[in-house]
Amino acid sequence: MSDFNISVPVYLINGILESGKTSFLNFTIRQDYFQIDDLTLLITCEEGEETFDEKELLKYNTVLEIIENPSDFTFEYLRTLHRKYHPDRVLLEYNPLWGTQTLRGMKLPLGWGISQEIVLVDGSSYQIYRNNMQSVFSEMVRNADMMIFNRCKANDPLTDYRRGLKVVNPSCEISFENDEGELIDLFEDSVPYDMDASPIEIADMDYGIFYVDMDEHPERYAGKTVRFRARAMKSKKKEAEYFVPGRKAMTCCADDTQMIGYLCKTPLAVHLKHGEWVQVTAKVAYEYSGFYHGQGPVLYAEQVTSCEALADEMVYFN
């Protein structure tokens, strides 16, 4: 959906049933920073254990509409709500089982547009979501602006969760809360390789950590030399003096994999075979590239040599 000509912003609050969406909205609606003079329309598409108090909502100039069936969630019905209330903004507590991609692609009333997507996740059930509701969860994550994991435990592999999700959606802001709603500090500055070494040796098992950390902290790597093993993914232009040394990564869902890697410039690229395994030694720059449509890490290869294929080419994030 386009952000142009949005006069009625729609805030999409997504998450599996009992993930904390209603609690999040009940809290947010009452905050001073969230108050506006005009009307807020709150649409909920499911009813869990916690509910909304319609009389209480009116104190915050908010009206509630409940849509119980996906067949009723139509452009025509939303347009009827728009004409009835003329809201200044819309809060949409969505049921992802109705299809998040379907929502993103559907026609909305004139002026309406999704301006922010927030996904709530019950941290204690995350791995069940990931294993048993793969496509649903992947749809929610892919375009989310923010993800909030609640009910997390200190010994949960939160860093691994975060790294896997960052591959699916690098720009998503991800936070973790404990049972009391307090933020958990992940201390993500540490990496399992020596940042002072030259070159920095990236072990095969640590490629996923390296990929995410360089995306989030390019200043750590700019001007340094790294060495790792990956597949050579070549351009369709045979004469191109660049390639992408990449690995196949398992992201948020067991069946959701994709190639990840950074642009590598070298005259040696023309001699490489597409898909062959190579060891790359390269100096890292952070600069504009059409490959990224903006700023991003660019590798300048000092050495590219053929190597044996890895026994397990899949990238993990722990």
C-alpha cells in the first residue's frame, strides 16, 4: 500500500490470539502521548480473554467496532464505518488467520492507509508459532515496523530469535519484555569472533551472526578485512566485476529460507562459476550502491579462492 495521500492513518496491531494485542491497546489508548482531539475508530477482529470497555474507551474519544467473521471484513463494510464515524485515525486489532497479505493488498476507504504495523508475540509460545504456524507468522513479520515479544524468560534464546527475524525484515524494531512488562537488555554488542584480528575470521557456523551484525553496525566493520566461506552468486551479466558471496539462511520459519549475502566487487568475478563455493578475503566499505538502492556494506575482495562445499550449507543464528 502506498503512503501517499493518507489522511486517515491505520495502525495495524497484529498477532496470534492471546499474544497481548488487547492489553497493548488498552494501555496505549490511555497514555497522554496518544491523545488526539478527533475520533479514533478501534476495530477488533477477534475476542480473547481480555476485552475492551466501550464506556471507558469513550473517555479517550475512541469508539469500538467488532468484526467477527472474515467475510464481513470488506471494503464496503469499512467504507460504511468511515461514513458513520469519520475517524481521524483507525486502530486495527487484526486476526492474522484472515491473511495479513490479503489485508495489505485490499482496497481501503478513501484516505485510509496502513501507516504502521506492530506485531505482538507471546515469547513463551514463540517456538510453537514458528513451528506450527509458519506461513501465518512469516506474513506478519515481513513488513512489520515493530515487534514486541512479551512474557519472555531470561533464559530464552532471545538473541537467536532477533537475528533470525532481522534477516526476514532488517528494518523491523524488535524488543523483548519479561512477565512484568519490563524491557530485557540483550547485550548484543558481543560477537563470537575477534574484531581486532586482521583478517577477521568468520567461522562457518557464525556467518549468520556476522551477516546481521554487519547490517546493524557497519561502523564496526568499515575499513576492516574479513574472511569467510560462501557460494558465489553471480550476476546475469557475464562481464560484471562483482558477485554476492551468499549462504542459504533459515529465517523465522522452518520452511522459510532465503539467500543472504553482501555485494562483493572484484575483477575475479568473471572467472567464477555461479554457485561454486569460495573463500573470500575482502576489505569492507560502507557506501552507496544500486544493489541496495542506498547505503550498505560493500566488500572489496583481496582474494577469492575455490574451496570445498560445506557439509551443512544452512545458516543459523545461534
